Amino acid sequence: MFYKLLKLVFFSLSAAFLAYVLYASLFMGSVKLPQVATQVKTSSPQPSEDIFIHPQCFEFLAPWDRSDSDSIDCSEFEPSTILKMGNEFGVRHGDGESQSIVYSYPDVDDYLSDNPDFRLLEVGIDGGGSGLFSSIALLERDALDLNKYTVLVRTPSGDRCNDGNKWVSKSTSDGFEFKASATPFRLINPQGTTDWRNWQLAQSLAKHGGSELERPPVFNEWLPYDNVVNSANACVGWIVRKYDYETGFEIIGVELNINSQIDLTSDDLSLSACINNWLASQTNEGGSYFEIDDWNGKLRQLTGLCGSSSLLN
């Protein structure tokens, strides 16, 4: 009986994880935006004119939610439960002791801000544990029913330094750019989107059942946690992406942050220390930004410096 239960749990988690990885690798396609702002007045109830959507409607962005609908109906949520605290802190639902969801408008000159039916939003979700998940979402509000929305763009959620802390850095008529926090591991795997903590959990369950999952490819076969720092509090830079309204998502660059939350310099001879020292050598007083092609070229230098088998942990 225990084996059957364990097998059921394993297959459920594995399926959920693989679905997440597939989704994270694909993102969403192109969107069509209007050239002229229009608005139709209706009698549908709304919290207030400066609140675009009830925060609770964003639960579909949480990593534990498996819904994949492009349509949202927020009519069931009570506007009086919204805590409006100004855009610096966002529009919030929840007291922060259990689950809370907050969103804010980008702190940039947003091309979409003149159209009341479209909003680009930075969303944060606190599940009540240690995780603080963030996403970027572009929504269109129904002009006839102000409680209904279409999800035009959304990013996979990230937890703190593991692809979290997302924020929009630029918004134009062609698209928008945004940044996500990066660990040393993500900086040397900028194209990756795998949630490695969930993957390791699924792999452990698979091994218990006598099988193994296929591991996503990693740079130089250097594994997260085992060989390269990848903890959720090890922010050392940003992955910079762009969403083009015609062509979709692309990575455009990498930014290193000298005011990182971990000490990158060490006399340790381990592989992780070698990588951290190399990252520290790439920064200057103002930080460092690299176009993605230039960064990929620099990673070939890293292979020569830290690729010796004597440095492997």
C-alpha cells in the first residue's frame, strides 16, 4: 500500500515538474497591441480607478498552481479586501502572515500606461513559507466586463535569487525589457529556466522508484548546488530579457552586481570558488553589463580557468 502511494506521489510530482519545465522553456507567443487608446464605460463593479485588478486573481502565477488559462474572471473576489499602499509597495491582498499577493506598475516610462485596458504588472507572491515568487504579466481588461481579463504575456515565477525579483526596466511600442535575479549558476547558464529545487525533489522520488529523470543540460556539466552556488539568497547579478510584441522572448544580456549578497572572493580551491572569483573579476565599481553574445564568449574563458578536473568538488 505504501509503495502504491509513493508511486502515485512520484508520478504526480514528476508530471507537474515536467509540465513546468516545458512551459518555462516555451513562454508565450506574440501579442497584438492597439495603436489608439479607447475606453467603454460600463456598470461592472471595480475597487477604484487606480486599481487595475484584484491581486488575488494572480494566484495562477504561483508555482504550485497548474492552471494554464489565458482568461481570468475576477468577479468572485471582494474589492474591500484589497490593501492599497501606493505603487512603491504595490496593491496587496493578504496580511503577509499567510499567503499574500502584491502587484505594482513598472517604475519606468511605460508605453502602455495611456491605455486603460492594458497593463504591464510586476507581481509578487508570498506563499507563507520561505519562498517569495515574482513574475511579469501583461493583461488586457475586457472593455465590456471590467472583471474579466486576457493574459497576453506571463513569465514563469522565480523565487528570490533563483530567477525572482523580476522588474521591468524598459517599455516601448515594440515590447518591454525586464530583469530577473541570478545566482552564480544562472549567470553561467543564462539560457536556462529550470527550477532546480523542484527538479531535485522529482529526481529523488524517481530514484526511490528505481528510475531517473533526464537531467536538463548545464554549462560544462557543472551542477547547481553540487559544483556551483545556486541558493535562493545568493544574488550576484541579473539576466536581462526582452519581450518583443512580434517575435516573443529573447535574452539580450547579463548584468553583474558588485553589491552582491555573497562574498565572491575566496582562497578556496574548489570549483565553486573558482567560478565566484572569476565573476568578481568581471565587475567594476559601476557593475558590469554584457550583451549576451559577448558574455557567451567570456564563458569560454571560464572553461579554461576553472575547467581542470583538479578543481572539481
